[in-house]
Amino acid sequence: MQGLDSLEILFVVSAFLFQIVLIIHFALRKWHFDLAMRYGWIVYALSVPAATVSVLLLLGGKPWSLWLGGFIYLIWATLGYIVEYVKDIRWRSPIRWSIFAPYIFLYLATVMFYWWPLGLVSRPLWYMYAVLFVISTILNVTSHNEARDPSQTLD
């Protein structure tokens, strides 16, 4: 990470932390479903520090591509937390498209706005994130297949 300023390093750390948290959550959900569901809210709660990092990047004059991910994460997490934990809405089986579509769109937008801007910062970091994204996606998809109650999973 030579040649990066402190805000760019903060972005890189935030991006990788987000993906690592997802991998841990999806792996936990695959092999210890009940435990993952008990602590799944933490994935959503981490959006608050992520949005704080986005504020710092914005105020630090960084391009929008570096700070947008944290704000999208906060929006996705707010939706997810309300649907999953506050209202306890079963929306995955059967699929309730009014929740599924915005939830998946915001999830993917969050991932992409952490991943794609890494290419502007460092091409090797972009490739490393791609590997983590593939691992995360495999764990996410396979954990849905093995979940005892698919309506209780968090994307």
C-alpha cells in the first residue's frame, strides 16, 4: 500500500473488513446457522462505522467512488435490520419481491462500491478483493442451500 495517503488506506481497510465480515458471517451461517442468526445483526451494525469512514473520505476530498460504498452499506443495513430483526418479515420463501429486489440491489451495490474503486487505488488489491468476493459469494449461496429455515438467512 505504498504511495497511498491515510484516507486511501482507511478506504482499503474498510473495504476488506466489510468483505471479511461477510465471509465470516456466511461461513458461520453455513456451519452454525443458529449462532449466525443470533449475531447476524452485527453485520448490519458495522454499517455505522462504515458510514463514518465515508464521511471522513467525503470531507477529506476523496472522489465519490471511494465514499459512496459506506453510505450504501448504511442504507442496505438499515433495510435489512428493520426487515430481519425489527419486523421479523419472512421475505425469502416465498420471495416477497418488494423487499427482495431493493435488498439484493443494495447489497450488491455495497459490495461493488467497495470493490470497483479498489481498481483506482491499487490493481493488486482489486484482484485480492475479487478472490474474497468469490469466496463470499460461494459461502453465501451454499449457506442458503443448507440453512434450516431459508426465510431466516441474512444476505
